[in-house]
Amino acid sequence: MVLRVQKYGGTSVATIDNIQKIAKKVADDYSKGDDFVIIVSAMGDTTDDLINLAKQISDDLDLREMDKLLSTGESVSSALLAMSFHNLGIEALSLTGAQAGIHTDSFFSRASISDIEPSRIIREIEQRKIVVVAGFQGIDGDEELTTLGRGGSDTTAVGIAAAMDADICEIYTDVEGVYQADPRLIPNVNRIDEISYEEMLELSSEGAKVIHSRAVELALLNETPIFVGSTFSDNRSGTLIQGSIDMESSNKVRGITHDRNVARVTVSGVPDVPGIAAKIFAPLADYGISVDIIVQNTGHDGYSDMSFTVTQDSLDSTLVYVKDLAAELGANEVTGDSSLAKVSIVGAGLQNSPGYAGTMFKALNDAGVNIEMITTAEISITCVIKQDSVEAAVKALNKAFLVNNSNP
């Protein structure tokens, strides 16, 4: 008997017709003896609609009440899917995150899972029920409802699969797996049939939207295999995420990704003294702001400039905090730029083999794409560029590394 944990995203459950199709699809496999735990996102644009409702009341949104509000979206879709199973004569029940035993820390709107106690799920499965869990939510130590932030339903699914030692965690969305580049920009790009956790983690971290990096990291830590596929595809093709990198045989570019949600903060005239970076970045961590790329320019006369990237939606709050810090530190100026994006190449051993960086930079230069910032990791190289250059950059890198199979 196989235990399958499945997650269906917002587009997959956007309509009643879609929800009923999912129920019929699952029912076919259920009749063969498989056990199912299903995690669902909110229907379509429900989350955005709820946010807009709240903003009609106030722009200063209380995070506790927002978590209470936004969690209703997943509760609605989970109940509707359970009803669809009932309509097919299959025993099923829906659970909130709290009922499913998902415990989190106390950071409203961006909580992290601290523990999952799946005893309720196990009891129901033992009675041959299909359990439908509302994704994106949990409960903290004070019995407050919390939401998990971006990628929350993906993280819920992988967390439950790991806690229950499931045979597979299946993430279903509107694309047939993970592609070597965005199919909207490169129509004939190849799908990746199998990829390592590490490579998928880099792709997700650098902008691939098909599965969130938090979920991949959790799968890596627990060695939980993930299958990514299309909700309504008949051939059930997709991408299997598992295993580790074989540095000798996989020394090539596996994928090209991009992210338009990038903004840069520059602090000019920072005193060039030990500990100055900690005084800037430690408070940002306390405020819950994630910093990505950091570049410090060599200064003169005891001063330097420091630039770093954040997400566009956190730029305004970051500028507020950093301007206060800069004033305390005696820096000259703080500026922000939200017109940026980043493109990356990902593959095992990129940094350990000569030629990849040069090929990448030449391809971007030949396409007329200016590089603003550069960062490298063991299996990725990332360049910050202008947003209006993303399509040209992705096409140039596709031609250099995937079409021509250029592996220096």
C-alpha cells in the first residue's frame, strides 16, 4: 500500500469544476488501494481578494487578524474537495492546519513549521478516509492561528509527507514539471525529468516558481522525494526531485531561471570600520527582512559604499529601517532601486570548472544586457540586471548553454 501526499495549487482548485475533476482523478487511484493526504491552496485569486477586502478597512493591517482572514481561503477549498469525495461515495474529511497537527513559531504572516504531529491524520487514514488539509496555516504555542507566508502550501505538503514517512510528495500545478527555463519565454525548452534536491533548491531560490525553496529545503533535510506535475495532464509526466549531485557526471547547466521581484538598497558613505555590516544587517533580520546579494565597494578616506538586494515588496520598509540606521552610523545617503531583476544559471560544479562565468558574461554582453551585480555559489552564478532586459538575457543564456550545449 502506497501513502501519497498530494498538493494542489490555487489554479488547480480555482473552480468547482476543477475541484470535482481532482476528486475523480484521486478516486481512481484510491480504488486501487493507495492512501491519500491532500493539501490544497486557496481557490484562484481568493487570497488577493481577501487582502483587498482588508485594505478597504485599513492600510495598517493587523497581522494576527490578517492570518485569521487569509487562512479561510484554504479552509474553503479543503471543505469543497472533501464534499466532492463524499459525492463520489468516498469517505473523506477536511482538516485545518491546527487539526492536522501543524505547529509553528509565532511570526504572523511568515511563520515557520516547528513540528508536525500527524496522529489525527493517521487515525483517519487507518479508517480508509481521504484526508484533505488546508495548506499555508498552522497554530503556535499560544494557540494562535498563523500562516506560513510564500510557498506555505508547498511547505505544508512536504512537512506532512516527511512527518508521515510518505512514499512520495506530489506537487500538482498548471505546468508539467520543472523546465530548463521559463516556457513562457522559451516555448520549446525541455522539461527536466529528474533533478537533485540541491539543484532544485538553487533554481527555486533564484526565481523558479514551480515549487517554493522552503519546501525543497525541507525535502532535502528529510530525504522526501517530490514529484512535480500538471494537475490535469493525462500522461502524468513531470519532474522527480530526489537524490544528491553527482559532481563528475552532472557538470553542466541544468537550468536557467529569473526573478523580477528584486530591489536594491545602496548605503553610500558608510564608515569603513569593523562591525559596520553587523550593525546594518542584524536589525534587518530582527525585522524579518531577508537580504540576498551583498556587495561592499572598497572605499577611500575611511568610507565605502554598501549595496544589497531585497524583495520589491519589502523595499519600502527596508528603506525606512536602513535610513534610521544610516543616520546613527553617519552614512551619507540611502537609495533604493526597484527596476531590477536577476538571472541565474544552475548546475553541478559550475564554480569548480573554468569557463562558465566567462561564457555567461559574454552571452549577456552580446545581447546588450548590462550586469549590475554578480554573486556565485557552488552550483549557480547569478547576475542582477534591469527588469526590461530579462527576456533578452534568458534567451541569450538559453542559446549559450542549452541550445548549443555549451559546457566549458
